[in-house]
Amino acid sequence: MNQDWEDRVTAAWASLDDYPQERAHEFRALIDALVAELPDDSPLGPFERACAWDSTGHSDKAVPLYREALARGLTGYKGRRARIQLSSSLRNVGQPEEGVKLLTPELDGPSDELDDAVRAALALCLSSLGRDREGLALVLGALAPHLPRYQRSMANYARALVDTEA
């Protein structure tokens, strides 16, 4: 879509906190109105609607919309966001194993500012499956580069949590 539409979507998302839970339907209507401007086959439509449902506490309604956005070809940065958010929603609806399958390939994909979010969402899915050590290793590994000191030690500890030869 064009920059004006993107700017209006960004402004709508910036207003999310203005909608308490009892007015969440108004926020979703705002997003729906913006989505109505898109071509019918646009992957952005189901993605934005999924995000709105998800952000207002309805992972169950978000899951099929994220899937639709990805099936329609949502790629790049927003495609990666959709996979992160879908995995989190899958975890919320009791399907963390599917979230793990969805996000694990992202660990080897091109790096960007969403790398830590991938690891955090994947760690939550792993924890829901009782694989806490693997989840903690991911989180420590993601945290280590941001520490003012102890980066090397924390990265080593993260690896040691899942090292099968230790």
C-alpha cells in the first residue's frame, strides 16, 4: 500500500492504549476500516486484522488470520512479524509445538531487529512444552550481546544449558 495508508495504520496502532478492553471492538473497527481500503487479496488485510484481534486478547481469532496472511504471500519484515505473532498465539491456544515448528527455521534466517523477539517467542513455546532449559538458553543467548559486561560468559552459559556433551 502507499505511505499515507502505512502512516494511518501506524497512527492507529499508536492509539491502541486509548482503547481499554471494554472498547477493544472500537480499535478493531478502526483497523477494519483501514483494511477495507486494501485490495481483497492483499496479505496486509488479514495480517492487520490478526494483530488487532491478538492485541485485544483474542489469540483464537488471530491464528486463522495470520495463517491467511502468510498463505497470501506476506513476506519480509511483516512476514517475520506474522510468524512470531502466530507462534505466540498458537502457544496461547494450546498449540506450542506448532509454534516451535514455525519459529525454529527463523533462527537460521536472515538477521534483523526481530531476532530477539524470535528467540523470546520460541523460548515461551519451548517452556510450554516443558523444555525450559532450551528456552532459557535462547533467552540468555539473546540477552548476552546487550549486557554491558559478561557477554562472553552469558553466551557460554547459554550454550552449556543445551550442550549434550557437558
